[in-house]
Amino acid sequence: MSERGVILEQLRLKANPYSGKLISFCGLDGCGKTTLIKRLEVYLSERGQDVVLTKQPTNAVRKSEIFRTFMDCENNSAFDYLSLSLLAASDRVQHTNKVIAPVLETGKTIISDRYFYSCLANLRARGYKDAKWIYEVSEYLIKPDVAFFLDIDVETAVKRVRSRIEERDRYIDMPLQYALRDEYLEIASLNNGIVISTDQSEDDAFEKVLEALNGHF
Ligand SMILES: Nc1ncnc2c1ncn2[C@@H]1O[C@H](COP(=O)(O)OP(=O)(O)O)[C@@H](O)[C@H]1O
Ligand SMILES: [Mg+2]
């Protein structure tokens, strides 16, 4: 890998031109995204905000054979991760511009469970550090007003995932989780992300979410 290849660039997401706010949550499986998103939805709704929840990638990708193979199987050699990444990036362009943007235009708040940052983190964590196209694609996407990156040590995240009955025996690529955690932290620092540690109580983490949103509502 070239020296240049490992350098992480800033994404070129465009500023949100609409009155509605876009908030994203990224981080490892089990880091607490769904938990804090639900709390934030309740909190904002109780204060009169119109809140819409959404998720990336969409089911079109989640249900694809290539995505399922990378998620569920140790042997994914029949597939090229670059192909999945391009598919996921395409899905995010469609979803951001045709699903998220119209909601923002109406002035509603939209909270996205994962966002384009996850695409970059996964691509880099799988070793594709030379990919320049991902920065170019980012120019077509809206930058979240607030991008949260929830951070927790890999062992705790995996324990939390395993505590869900349906995921008790799920295949988890451990080396990938370590690499992903590092990538998320670097991406956050370069792209004005808000890193929140979820190794304390949910209340503590949620308090930090609200502090970061102070001034946006
Ligand atoms: N500080 C915290 N913030 C968020 N979740 C926490 C925290 N501490 C413990 N948890 C627990 O961790 C688990 C996180 O699961 P979940 O929210 O589904 O994560 P994700 O959506 O990121 O996979 C939940 O069982 C939650 O109760
Ligand atoms: Mg979740």
C-alpha cells in the first residue's frame, strides 16, 4: 500500500441547504445507536419537533446476496468487497437525495441510523485505503448538521450484540471490528464528528447527545 493510500481525506459532503436538521449516528454494532436514537426521538417529539427516523443502507442492499455474505459468512471469497462498497455508496446517494432531502425540505428533523461515514469506515477497515472515488461520491451527499460517532471498546460492543438472542451465534469478524473502531474515530476527527463514549450509563451518553445538540433546536 502506498504511503499516500493510507492518508485519510476529509469528505466533501455539502452543507444542508434545508430548514430541517439531519442528525446521524455511526459506530460499531452494539455501540448504542438504536438505543440513543430512540431516546432522542422521544425527547424531541415531546418538545414538539417532527422527527423522522431512517436507516442506511436500505433494505435493497441489506437483503442483497453480496451484503448478506459479507455480514453473515466467514467465507466471502466469491464476492469483491469493492463491489459491495460501490453498491452501498449508490444506495446512500439515492436514499440521501430522494428520501432524506425531501424530509429536510419540509422542515422536519431526520435521524439516520448509520450514514455515509460508515461506508468510508468499512471500506478503509477492509483495506481499501487507496479508494479516491469515495471522496468524489461524497460531494453528492448532504452533510449531517450533527454527526455522532458512538465509541466503545470492541469486546463490550460484541458482548452487547451477543446478548441479543437472535444474534447470540452470529458470525462477527473480530479483526474488522478493531479496524472499524479506529477508522470511525479518525473519520470523526476529520469531519467535525461528535464522539460520544458509551461505556458509561445510557443517561450519561444521552446527556452528551443533548449537549451537542444544544443550539441546533
Ligand atoms: N451508554 C450507553 N449508550 C447506549 N447503549 C448502552 C449504553 N450502555 C449500555 N448500553 C446497552 O448497549 C446496547 C446497545 O445496543 P443498540 O442500541 O442496539 O446498539 P447498535 O444499534 O449500535 O447496534 C443496549 O442493550 C443498551 O441498553
Ligand atoms: Mg441498531
